Amino acid sequence: MMNMTDIKSMTIDELKVLMTELGDKPFRAKQIYSWLHEHLVTSYDEMTNLPKSLREKLSAYPITALEAVDVQISKIDGTRKYLFRLSDGNVIESVLMRYKHGNSVCISSQVGCRMGCRFCASTIGGWTRNLLPSEMLDQIYRIQVLTGERVSNVVVMGTGEPLDNYENLLRFIHILTEEGGIHISQRNLTVSTCGLVPKIYELAEEKLQMTLAISLHAPNDARRQELMPIAKKYTMDELLTACRTYFEKTGRRITFEYSLVAGVNDSDEDARELSERIRGINCHVNLIPVNPIKERNFQRSTREAVQNFKIKLEKCGINGTIRREMGSDIDGACGQLRKSYIEKTESEK
């Protein structure tokens, strides 16, 4: 349940109710909403068209504002990786990637992650808590303010499993994409999941126009279970049936994320088997050379193996793209910057 003092997570209608409770006019709700989500202010003092008496009453409702404690900037492509501190002292990561078509921000949805995928640094320390809608939004807002540049695309693909924080995710999407805020198009939003099947069905009913990205990473159940504990709970058949339903309900093409690990899931046979499993689904496959992390002994596939995998998929009638590497000279993999910061902080105690 949402913390009802978290004003940056409130809809305009909820703010109208709050105004009435505080003995003020409902039209103030739209003004406050605009200050928070369009002008991106972090204090009531900046809301200059509100009466002082109202600003004083609102002081009981702290405004969520993340503090940037570190930023790494890639010398290769200008990618920026931010480490933000939350009000309770926890830290999360966000990444700004600059493309010709506009700026894209990758945000975290949880502090840590409980999914346990074996090639991911985000999950090593386990799960701490869910992020509030305001904490998800403010990753984007702070990056816009810090860079002075508009963000046009958002991917919920950082630390955490978004569908494990389902209610907060939905509220975040509505505030991010609807009028009155920074109004990013739902079509410019991608949410990535490791495959929480019941939640995919729920999300399909929302009929949002965003892209759903599924972390598949293997062509069959046995291999997927080695890499992803969630695969022990839901089979690939169950997951792919949910994906078909998602497309039927929304008309939105599915993206399958496939991290290539040398000698594990990158052979011609793997590509052929994967093609057979996903044939008939309106989809495309995003091939990702895995980021090596020191806690795991996975090696990334060679450039040649990645290209061969893509060619094999296309021969089998499946569209594939190789994810362009951004920020490879900084702590690139999800969770690495946060993890190294926590280790450093712990060692200084």
C-alpha cells in the first residue's frame, strides 16, 4: 500500500482530496502536481503561486528528492551512471544513455533484488525493499535537472524486478506518461521482467502501450533453470503463453532479452531451438553479450559467436538485434556501481 504522506506519488485526484482535507481549494492540486512533475522542484518554497499558509500545512508531506552521491561518465560514449541516495540511506543506480533519437534513462525499481539470476550483480546482496513511485520517478527527474537535458525514453531495467513491485510500478507509469507531468509517451517506455507469469496477465489487462521485455536467456527449461531461479516456478511454455496473451491484449510486440554466455547458451543449436520455441509470437530478440562480474565465472561470448547467433536466428525467421554496448569503460553491469559503493562504505566503518 502506498505511503499516503508521499505527495510525489499521488495522482491529481488524490491531491484534490488532500486539498479538501487541508481546507484548501481543489484547483491547488493541479498547481502542486505541475510543480512536482513538470517543473521538478524539491521544496514547497519554490511553489510561488501557493499561499504561505498552504505551504506550511504541506510541510507535513516531505517531497521525495534523491541525492546524487556518485556519477561515472564514459569516455567512450558519454553514458552516465548515477548512484542516488534515498531518504533512508539506501543507494540505487540509474543510467543515462545518449542516442541520436534522444536521451534514454534506465531506472531501478527496487533496492536489491530477490530473483537471484546468476549472471546479475544486482541480486548478489539480496532484496532490501521496493521503491516508491516517487523514487522511481525522481531518478528521471534528477537526471533531467542535473544535465539540463530532456529524457525521451525510459527503461525499467536497472536493479530489481519491476513486476515484483507491481502496484508502485503501475502508479509510476501513469504519473510518468499522463498529462500534467513530463508526459513521456507510453510507447517510449520499456519494462523488463524475468517472467512473473501471473503479473504478465495482470499487466496485459491494463492495455498499456509500452514495450514488455522478457529476460529469456535460454532456449529450454533445463538451461533456463540453471541461470534463473524463477524458471523453476514457471516453465517456458507458461511464460510464452502469457507473452502471446500480452500481444493479443495490447498489440505490442514482445522483446526477448537474451544474454549470451560463452559455452552456455550461444551455440547454433541453441539459436535453432530458441527460434522454434518463440516462432509465431510477434517478437524480436535483443542479444546481449553478458557483462562479466567477478563473483561469477561466466565469460561473454565472442563477437563472432554473437554475430553467428543473430544470423542463425534470422535464417529461422526471427528478428534479432545486438544490443549496442553503452558505457563499457564504467561499472557497466546492473548493480556493479551500487555494489562497489556498499563494499567501500562497509570497509570504512
